[in-house]
Amino acid sequence: MYFVSPTKGRLTFNEMMAGIVDYITGLPTSMYKIIIGTDSQVKQDSCFVTAIIVHRLGKGGRYFYRKKLHRKIKSLRQKIFYETSLSLELGGLVARYLSECGMDEMEVEIHIDVGKQGETRDLIREVVGMVTGSGFNAKIKPEAFGASSVADKHTK
């Protein structure tokens, strides 16, 4: 599993997480939030991009992303559920890594690419339940910038 950093290039999961831990411990007096979100673009294949953002509250942040190509998914429902499951998979890995580093109080937030406007509004209850049932905080549009802005930027 490889991730891309806009500044450091291609990294393994462990290299990315070591960078995240260094970033957080570099300024320990700040507050941090870990945000994970997935978005996709359907053309001939489906391109899924999962972003992990380390937000140093009030002072910017860093992000990493990974791309995954999948056969074309035509069903919006299936696409949203797959996006959410990719975010949850990474969320579990990140939470475990942070816990092993003694940072288990670090909040991990999952941003879901659904909102009260548009076709995805009927899926909100199910995917939010999926995320909160997995032990994470869930955000939907317009607060879900991890999916709708950062991940979306790299699906094109």
C-alpha cells in the first residue's frame, strides 16, 4: 500500500505514518485532527482516491493520498459504500498505528461524500451508521472536505 505526499512523493504506509507522528510531535502544544475521506471518478474504470489529512488546528496541515483503480461501478449506492469502506479500512490502520505509538487519544474523523442535497441524501443514515458503528466520528457535506475537496482533487 503506497501513498503520495505532494512534497515527499511516494511513501509506504509506515513511512507516511512516521511522518505524521513526527509532524504532530514537532509541535505538541497544538491541537490536531486526523481526517480520512474517499472520493471517486467514474470513466472507463472507477478511480478511488483516499486522502489522509493531518490538520494542525488553526495552523494548516499536511495530506497524503492513495489511488485505487476498480472496475466501473455504475450504482451510486455501491460506489458510496465502497468509498466509505476504503476510508474505514484506512481509519482502522491509522488508529491502530497511533495507538501503538501511545497516541490513542488522537481523534480520527471519517469524511463521507454524501450530503442533504442531491442523490446521496437517501444514503446518509446508512453510511453515517456504518462509520459511527466502527468507532469513528463521521462528517458529511458540507463539512466533509476530506472527501469532497482533498480526495476529489486527485480523482481527475
